Amino acid sequence: MWWEEGFQTVELPYDGNELAMVILLLDAGRFEEFENSLDARRVEEILRGLTYGRLP
């Protein structure tokens, strides 16, 4: 998971960790701001910041 002001990110593994789905959970009213800041560098930063563990 990754937490940052305005959004959270979770990665869900599939197929024995061969694939994964990354979900970005934005705070209400933050979509346009987040969309405008999203580029390849930002995606890489988010993915590198993920920490792994079990969700409660």
C-alpha cells in the first residue's frame, strides 16, 4: 500500500504473483488534480513507494 495526501494505492496480486492490479483510491473531489499530475514518472514513484503486507 501507499498513502499520500489525496489518495491511497493498493496492489492486488494475481496468478501466483505473476500479474497484479494496481488500484488508486482517490479522496472525494481530487480526481482532476490527480489526473493533471499523473505522468510516467509519477506512476513509477507511486509503484516504487508501495510497501507489501497483508491487509486487515
